[in-house]
Amino acid sequence: MTRSIQLLAGLLASASFATIAQAGEVSGHVSDATGTRALQSAAVRIVELNRTAETDRAGSFVFGDVPAGTYTLEARYVGAEVTTQTITVAATGTTSSDFDLTAIGGADILVTGQTANLTSALSRQKAADGVESVLTRDAVGQFPDQNVAESLRRLPGVNILNDQGEGRYVSVRGLDPDLNGTSVNGVRIPAPESDSRSVALDVISSDTIESIEVKKSFTPDMDGDFIGASVEINTTSAFDSKKNRYSVSAEGSYNDYSGKVMPKGAFDFTQKLGDDFGVAGSVSYYKRKFETDNVETGGWHQNDDGVWADSVEYRDYDVERTRINAALSADWRVSDTTKAYVRGNWAQFDDHEYRRRTTLDFGDFEDDGPTAFTANGATFNGADERITVERDIKDRFERQRIRSVSVGSDTDTGTWKFNWMGSYAKSTERENFSVDPTSFRARFRAGTVVGMDYSDKYVPTYSATGASFNTPDAYEFDKTELTTLSDSQDREWAIKADLARTFAGSSGDFTVQAGAKARWRKKSYNFNMNYYDLAEDADYTLADVLGKQTYRLVDMGPVASKTGAKAFLQANPGSFELNEYESGLASATDDYSVKEDILAGYALARWDSSTLRVIGGVRVERTHNELNGNLVTDLSDDEEFSFVPVQYKRNYTNWLPSLTVRYSPQQNVVARLAGYKTVVRPKFSQLAPRYTVNEDNEAEFGNPNLKPYQAWNLDAGFEYYFSNNGAISVGAFYKSVKDYTYEQVLRDGAVIDGVAYDQVTIPVNGDRADITGLEASFSQVFSMLPSPFDGLLTQLNYTYTYARGTVLQEGEDGAGNAIDIKRRINLPNSSNSTFNVVLGYEKGPVSLRAAGTFRDKYLDEVGGTVEEDRVVNQHFQLDLSAKYKVTENIRIFADWVNVNNAKYFAYQNLAGAKRVLQYEEYGSTVKFGARVSF
């Protein structure tokens, strides 16, 4: 096997400039004083020539075209002593010089723990071309978080959107996650979900990751498909470590709502197979059971007497999630100047969700309102209008997979650079045989009165009179919606190459660089659903599948068991009839497929000296789309529908210029300025020509003519690095975004393609949005303090974002005539303020950490009016962690996640108060375990 990998790597490297050598070359490696860890982004300078190079992830550096002579070579790394060497360069050949750095104060350079992570992150941030934040793991190999999304929220300007209490989507500078691009080992990752471009990073375990770089500014050699940031995830490499390393961890996880202890385990290794070849890999497994208590309403109404919700849902979730992740890389140092690699990553995320729901539906009261109002509530009398109550069960199993593989080589002679990479990535999300849901319904008239109490803004409570309100057999079977297939597939092939030539000057280096990249992407979604009615002579009520609730907020009344409805369907097929009309209509509506081919090329010029770096150039991206969907017309008067396949093709080109300046007048001061243009393409689900028209002549349209977001961006920042381990930075950013998308509702005879409809819902392009913000961060290891306070460290960061745009909505003039009006809004999913605080202590065998994260409220969905907007409330979460080093190779740890039981609260503003649309609480999770390295 090893021989085969070496042979493959050799064939790959043959396409590179492996044999190029330049006279007067200086090369070497930088590592910690123990010789264990290669130090990436150490700055190595030839003092007399004022030429600087940064080490790569293997700790390697190289200078080409160095005139013969004697020079001083200087190596710098955040938190380390400045180290110098004297070298003599001959007229031909290579001069080698290696550095082993020690920490300030004389200790071995920091290899493990919070301080090591901070040192590594600051070094990479300092060396970066543009505005960048970095997260690294220590050599022991553990992030203190459940997944990549939760790890990222520690960085400046980064926060996350939760799903049932777990971090899922990453927001950068308060912006929508769809405005980010995500890569693993340089491979752009497609999204598993059918309706999103953004990758849900809870799929990827943090145990398989070496580092995460959040690049907030753009240079032409990058993909230009982001406005928030390009999130670049790197797994371990054989050359990250100077020595072989193996580590294994075992962990238990306890959620106080579910009362279950669940397992987690991880194994990772680095193994050299000779001096120039090695493999590195990792695998992790994590199963978690937890519960969520949820309340949702269908929206709020107001009349002269009071305010009420037209429906209230009490939802009890029991969830089991399993993550399996694996990564493997093979690296070959073909020569002193060329490295070849093969890298693969595989992630699987299983989500099994049971949801019991009780819905109180007062929709029949909408015209006249409730029977009566109280000081903090409303009363609904079945004698006035019908009260409908549904009790249902969802039993859904969903599996997401993300996999990627890349092959390539990197050549750096100091004079020439040539890199190439070919890659394949595929993401899928799949369901089969999910009951979503089975519902039981009862309708109550005279004799039933329901009183709603809204005094608790989070959890409306109810009281009910009526003999059969909580009688299980009063709730007769209504329907079963069985998802027989929900299959989302997104795959991309890509190949790229970059060539650069450096010209050494008397005061710095001038580099010209060009490259090209081709991406071939296809996303498709196939949905099939069976809709079952009850057979004519069958009898089926809630009493046949009765279960027990685990809900804590109110008494939901009788509920179905978790598995009873699915088991009853399988055991009694003769009791059900397939509703072919409803099944066919639902199955035809959502299907689509989209091809997106992108051909890109760029050219840039770069000037590098010890004080000044300037990068300017342009990237061009040509996009070709083939969009396929269905026009579905509901002819329900005859219980029939029709659908016609629809296809669109289109092409467009984006030119993306950029200029980046990095100025460092002193070794501990860095100033940056970047101006650039980037582009974010619309969601495939919005582009797909899916058109649905119901029996009321109301239509929902996709929009294949949507334009991509186009943004002009400006970033400015200043960073000061302390003489010991720490830094302070401040920055400002401005983004002018054209053609952002939002959902528009058109009424009163809207005309699309010459056809008039009573109502149309369609995604459209907005005019222009302006995004302005400030970032500030402070990090410090307080090693200068007297013992025992010299173990303290802190990381603080704050981001303010002002993101405003304009939407077109329907309104009325003074005479009551319908007109279009423009309304200024905060961009959806954009928070004004985010901050992160980490307080740590690390001394001897003890490591402690408290981490708090805050995200301000944000607009989640744009309503027809300000009062109908859906807003998500601010969120603050506190996490604690502790580690203890038993021996040099054994550490035990414990984490307490969501100490303060932070909740999720979405609302609409109506009649001077926040009216609940969704409320969730999850409880906290405690993790404990041990990690062994050898």
C-alpha cells in the first residue's frame, strides 16, 4: 500500500518543476525547541538584503537568487525569542539553515494547550496577506467544542446560528451564512441541504481539524464567491509534526434534559515512512441524545379589543445525533523544493428526530376575533366558532454526508512557484421512510372553551373545558405524510494551477503570478411523498398509539408514542388508502436540478519587503447555468394537477479586481488596507424554475433570472503584537452590495410572463445594501505577572455591523389605492453586535477556560409589514472547560456546555410587545473524558 502511494505521488509530482534549482538558494525549516512541531508562519529574514519569507505548514522556507556572500538570517515567531544565524552563501548550490525556537523566557516553544493555540493563531494572522482570523488546535489535538461551527465562534467577528442548541451555520461580521464560502484542504465544499449554499458545519467534527482560517478579504488567487468570509478548514498533514505522534481520546456526554450519557471517541496519528514520506489521519465518533422543549405560534392578530395568536403549537423534540468523521493524507517531499500530496476527508451526520406536537388552531376566529379578552389573554368559545386541535407525531431520520478528495503538488524554488490541484467533492442529504407527520384531529363546538394566557411572553399557556378535550379516542386519524425519498445531491469537480516568478531586488522581491481554475458543479433534489387517508371501514385514533410526553413547559395532553405511528402503518397497510392526487402534487413540486460551471483566471503582481507588501490584480469568473424544474398547476376542483418540465440556460461574467497593502514599519506593528470586489451566486433552490399554482390562482415561483450578489469591499486594520504572547487589533470594513435577494409577495393581479395571478411569491433582487462595521480584539498571556497569576490569559473581541437594504412591498396611498413602497430593513440574518470572551488559566498540569459568546438580535424573515417581520432575539451562551495533565502523555478533561441554559426566542413586534413565534430551551451538556498521546 505504501509503495503504491509513493508511486502515485511520484507520478503527480512529475507534472511540477521538481528539478528546477537556482544558484544561490537558501532553504531550511523552523520548529519548536523540542523538535516536535513544525512552526507555520514563522517570519525568516535575510537582514542585509531586507528579504523575508514565511514558513509553510511543514515549517519550510526558501530564498532564491541570493548573491554569494555572508548574511545574517533572522527567525521570528509570536511568543518566541528572536533567533539569528550567520550563513555563507556560495555562488551555486543550496545553503541550508534550520531554526529551533524557544519561548520568551527560555522555555521550549509552546507545544500544547491554550497558550500554544494562541501563539500559533497570532503568528498566522500576523503573516497573512489580508484580514484573517485563525483557529488552531494544540499538539494534543483537541478543540473544546462539539463541532467546527462551535469552535469558530471564538474568533473575532464570528458567531453562529444554532439549531436545537447546537452551533450549525457560521455568521461572519454579523452577515447571512449564505454569504460565506467553505473549503476543506483547499476544496470548495458543496452544501448537503437542498435549499442552501452555505455548509452546515455541525456535520464536521472538530477532532479531525488542524486549523481553520477565516479569510475576510480577497486576493485574486482566491475563489471570489464570498462577501462575509472564506472559511478554510485544514486537516492534519504528515509534515505538521516533526515526530511520529499517536493520540486517542474517550469521552462521555450527558445532557440534563435527556438524562443520557452518550459516547464520543477519537483517534489521530502522524507517521513518517522515511525522511520524505508520511501519512496522517484521524477518525472520530460522537453520539448525542438530547431533548428540546419548543413553543411556536402561527402569527399574531390585533383588533380594537386586544391581541391574539391564531394558533399555538407545543412541540416536544427527542433527538439522537451521530457524527462519524475521518481524514487521511499522504505527503511526499519529492525534493527540497517540491511536495506532493493526496488528501481525503469524509463526514457523516445522522439526525433521528421524534417530535410530538399539540396544535390549538383558532383560525376560524380570524374574522371576528376571540369570544372575549382578558387582561393578558383571550377566550375562545366553541359555541361561536369551531376550535380545531391536532396532535401529531414526526419520526424522521436524515443522513448527511460530505466527502472530498484532492491530489496535487507545490513547488517553491524561491524563484519559481508552481502549484496544481485536482479535486472532487460531494455532499448529500437523504431521507427514506420518514413519517412527517401522522396527525390526529378533533374539532370542538359548543361545550368547549379554551382560555389562552399570554402573560409569559415566551410560553403561552392554556386551560380547556370540555369532556373530550384530553380524551385520546376523541382524536381521529387525519393523515400520514410519508417521505419515501428526499434526496439532495451536490457535487463538484475542480482543477486549478498557479505559476509565479519572483525577481529579487536590492530592497525586496517582485513577483508576477497567474493561474486558472475550472469548476463543474451539479445540484439536484428529488422528493417523493406518499399521502395516506384512512380506508373507508378502518378505525384509527390516538388511543391506538398512545405514548408518554417528556415536555416541561405545559401539559400537552395525550401524545403519540415515538414509534407507534410508523409501526401501525407498517402493520396495518389495509387500513390506509393512498391519496394519489396529494402524493403526486407534493412529489412534483420540489424537484429540480441545476448545473453551474465556472471558468476562472487571474493575474496579479506582488511586492514584498520586510516592511511593505502590495498585492494587486484581477480575477475573472465566467458562469454557465442550466436550470431545470417543473411548472405545476393545481387543478384541485377535479383533484388533478399538471406539470410541465421547464429549462433555462444562461451565462454571465464577473470581473473581480483587488488591491491589498500590508505595511509593517516595525516588527510588532502591522497595518492593512484592502479594496476588492466579490460575488455570491443565488441559492440553487431560488434559481430553479419551480413554479406552483394552486386552485386559488396563487403562485410560488423560482426565479432563473436572479442576478448574483455583487459587492465592492473595503477593509482597513491595525495590529500591535506585544513583546510576549499577545496582540491588539482594530479594523473597519465597508461593503456596498448590489442585487442581494429577498422574497417578495405580490398581490392584486400580479402578472408574471403575461399571466395574471391573485398572489405571487417570488425571490427577487434588491437594489443596494450598505454594510459598515468595526472589529476590535485583544489577546494576552499574562506571563509577566508574579506567580500564580502568570498562568492567566484572555481573548476578547467585539464586532459592530450596520447592514441596511431596501425591499419593495405593497402598500396603500392616502386614498387607499394599492401602491409599491420601498422599505429600509436590516439585511436578514445580520446582527449589529457580536462579541466573544475567553478567560483562561494554564499553569503546570492545570488548564481552565471560561468562554462566553454573544450575538445581537437579527431579522430572520421579512414580513409584509414591520409588524409581520420575524426577529430572533439576542443570544448569550457560557461554556466552561478544564483539563488536567496526569502525566506527560495523559490528560483528563471536563466541559460544561451552555451553563446558563441559553434559549432561542423568535418574535414579531405587535401592539408594543414581543409576540412569540418560536421559543426553545435545551438544557446544558456536561462532557468528561481522557486523552492519551504517545
